[in-house]
Amino acid sequence: MNRLEIKQFLDEKADLYNCLGFIDNDPVSIPHRYTKKQDIEIAGFLASTIAWGRRDLILQKANQLMELMDDAPYDFLINATGDDWSRFGTFYYRTFQPVDALYFLKALRNIYVEYPDMESVFAKGVNAGGVKAAINYFRELFFSWSPPERTKKHYANVMKGSAGKRVNMFLRWMVRNDGKGVDFGIWKSISPNELYLPLDVHSGNVARRLGILNRKQSDWKAVEEVTAVLREFDPDDPVKYDFALFGLGVNERF
């Protein structure tokens, strides 16, 4: 296929998978439990943080995490006392252990004490140098409360070349608003045209097979390479193609 045919093919697949039916079996279903902005942010951030491996297990553990917060994440974080934190002492998902969960929750609490929402933090970073800078800006703030060294691996360091799949997915959820009901579009300080593809094994393999990604490593340089092509396909909303690339890889074994 030539570039025009690839674009048309991906447009069709994006329309196919970017629909309400996508939600139920995807981690985006976790923030869809809520309507309050801060609840959506917290649920989305935590669900995306553990979004690797089998999707059924991701959903099981992410739902468990919400229930441990009394299904009211923002209210829980703001009002939790010493005894409340103890309930996370047995929470784990793969390498995300209780010590990591507790740090993540308490760091989010610290952020909400200082800022009205997570968007405000990312907005500062965007103003300083775009989405990549915003990802790093949030990371530096998030890990400014003496985290265990092991916990740092659970938030990508894009400045050291990580693809940042999970944080880019979280940003897609918060920023994109195409009216189709999957992504929330509750953040207005970042434009969808600034987003980067949440590159993972599936989307990377499909992109390489289509010839829109040549780099073999799935790192930040690969993210920039494939996103540049997707911006040619749709300058206003390049990351809509995440639905197409992911759907082709997972559902169609493309």
C-alpha cells in the first residue's frame, strides 16, 4: 500500500474501533466509572499505570484499587487517615507492589493538596516545552517526596528514551474529545494535535508491517517517528490512529 492507501485503511479501522463497544474490555473503563474530573484523573492515572499484561487481570486489579478507595478516589485521597492506608498493604499487580501503590496514592494526595487537578501540573510542563516536557515535569514532581527507588520504574522516564506508552495512553484519555465516548476530553490546556502515540508491542508491530515505522526499538525515538507520520495523516488528531493500530494488532492479528 502507498501512503494514501495506508491512511484510508487506518481511517476505516480507527472508525471501527473508536466506539462505545471498545470501553468494556479496556482499562479506559476504569475512569468511566466516574463523572467528577478529579475522580476520572485519579482512576485513569492508576489504571494506566498498571496497564500491561492480560487485560482481564488489569481490569480486575484496577477495579479492586478503586474499591479500596471506597469507589470515590478523590474524596478518599483527600480525607484518608493512617488506618485507611493500611488496606493497601496487600494490593499488588505483577511488579506493582504495596509499597508502590502506597507511594503513588500519597503522591497523588500531595499533588491535589497543592493543585486543583492533575491537568494543572501537566499544563505547566506543556507551557515549558510541549507534551514530552510535560510528561517529565509531572514525573519530577510526582517523585519529589522521597520515593522508594523501585517505585520510579512505574512511571516512564521519556528523557532517558522510554516510549512512555502508559502515560501517553493516559494523556489520550484526558485530552482527546471526538464525541465518540471513549476518550474524555476533559483537559483543555493540551491540544490533541500535540499528543504522541501510546506505542506498545501491538501498535509497533502493526506500524512496522505497514511501513510507517522503521525503527526496530520501541523507544521514544520510535514514538516520535511513527507519530510524525500519523500527524501527516491527521494533523489535528494523530493519536486517533491508536485505535486502529491497537485493534489491528490485538483483534485482527494483523
